[in-house]
Amino acid sequence: MSGVTLNQAIKRYGDVQVIHGVDLEIEDGEFCVFVGPSGCGKSTLLRMIAGLEETTAGKIAIGGRDVTDVDPADRGVAMVFQTYALYPHMTVEENMGFGLKMNGMPKAEVAEKVGKAAEILQLGDYMKRKPKALSGGQRQRVAIGRAITRGPDVFLFDEPLSNLDAELRVDMRVEISRLHNEIGATMIYVTHDQVEAMTLADKIVVLRAGHIEQVGSPMDLYQDPDNKFVAGFIGSPSMNFMQGVVEGGKVRLPALGDALVQAQVALPGDGAAVTVGLRPQNLKLVADDASPIVVDISERLGGVAYDYLDTPTGERIVVETKGDDVQPAGANVTLDFDPATAMFFDTTTEARLR
């Protein structure tokens, strides 16, 4: 058993509280991703699990064992950081086995563990190279390999792909996903990139200002967000939000030229303000010379394009279109969409209306 449990975990720096009573259950073998904007507390929470940050209050358990006050080296975790932290004068093989060697492990056993990790990460051809002769992706694989050799109960990744270029990030996402499938260990991964979260996670934990906003599978959070923050953070491009007014069981949207949207949820009374969310993928452009909505910029990316629209209220709307089904900049358009795809939020609390 190598699950992780947090019970009312709190972190304070002096009088400033940055983690606010977090309760979380991560199952054995689960790939859990902490995601949120900069400063939300995701790296702090990871470091609390690792023991690199003291837990001010509450409990942390790994494999059912209370490790709240246990030294990092005795928690059964291995951590991979943004920086590779490799010894430049050592070869790949020496870097991966250094920790085991320092712990007094016999040479034959060190060689066996290093060889197995190298096989998993396809590093066999690079074992005699030094870090300066490796690409960024290869260096990160060595850092991961060093973690594997320790045989930890839990792997902790703190934004490990931040220093890689876009192509290498994609390659390393695939590598990490394949690694999880192969060794089946519990992994906790921190990122601000919701694309990484969606593609890697079994479970996503969305954090904001030291609080958990929502926990669930990637598609649960995408299809059924609890609030406006989660709805806007999960999904690329981000969900469009427009202010609306309730009128007779429908919502009038000034941004769409006072179009009325039939709501399939319980709405407040007439005249109340609500926020309407529409994903770019659920919108379709229709040319209409009389419409006040204007295409500002069209980004063509090959098989997909993003149209950025200016509206009468100044609210920006993004529409995702396929192939060549785009409108030129300056064109007047209306938006067609299935009302069932619209989400409604309380304008004050930002909670989802259901």
C-alpha cells in the first residue's frame, strides 16, 4: 500500500497561512496531478508530503503510516524537480546510482537497479555519457531514473517539464505516462499547465489560494465543474464567460446581441444577474452582416483554427473551428450553439447553478 492521505493539512509561514485545512485521499497506484495558477500552494503541498516543508497542523500519511513528523529520507518518497540537479562530472550511470552507493548498497545490487531503471527509460545507449552530452529531455529522464533506483512508495514531480521546449514536453509527457503504466507506482505531479494535467492524471486536484476547489477525473472536471474557476481553468482554449440577465426562465446575453438562452437549470428570479459559460468547441460561427459581433483575429493552426470575437459589451469570445470553416477578420457573425452545452454560474459566489 502506497496511498497518500492528507487530513486537515495546514501550512503557515509566521502569521501567513498558505495551505488551509486540505483533506485529500490519493489511492495506491494513482496518478494524481495538483494544478492551479502560480501561488496557489500546489508546490508547497507537494513539499509537505515530501517532508521538505514542515506541516504546521493536520496529518499526512503514506501507506497508512503517519509521516507528518518523519524525516524526508524515511518517508519512502522520491522527488523529481524542475532542475535536473545532476552531477556534471559523473556519467549517467554514476548519477543514477550515486544515492544507492552513498547508502552503502553493494556494487552488484546498485548495477542491477541502475540497469533496470535504464531499461525502463531507454537510457542504455547513454550510460557512459556525462550530462553536458545529453539533451534536456535525456537529462530529465536521468533524474527520473535516479528516483526509480530508490524504489520509492511514492514519486513526487514538481513541474519537471518546465525547462523543456514544446516538442520535448510532449515527448516527456508520453514517457512519464508510459512509466506510470509500466511500474504502477503512486505518482503526484505538480503543474500549472492544465494540458499536462488532462493528459497525465487519473485524478486532478484543482487548487486556488491554498484551498482545494474540486477533485475528480480529467473528464469529470471538464464536463461537470463545480464553479467558474474550475470551468475556466480546465479546458483549452478556456471557457468563454458572459454576463447575462434572467428573463422568464431564460437568460438574455447582451454580448450576443441580447440573444435569449434557454436554461436547463434552476435560475434565480427575473432581473437577477448570472454568468454564462460556453466552451469554444461548442460554438459555431454563422455569417450575419447585421450582427454587432465582429471577428477580430483568426489563428489558423492547420486542422483547427481559433477565432477571437469582439462583442458589443467588450467581452472577448473565442470560437474553435475545424479545417477551413473560418470567417475572415472584420466579418460580422452570430453564434450558433446547443443551449444544453451552456453552463450557468452565480455571479457573486461563482458557484455552478444546477
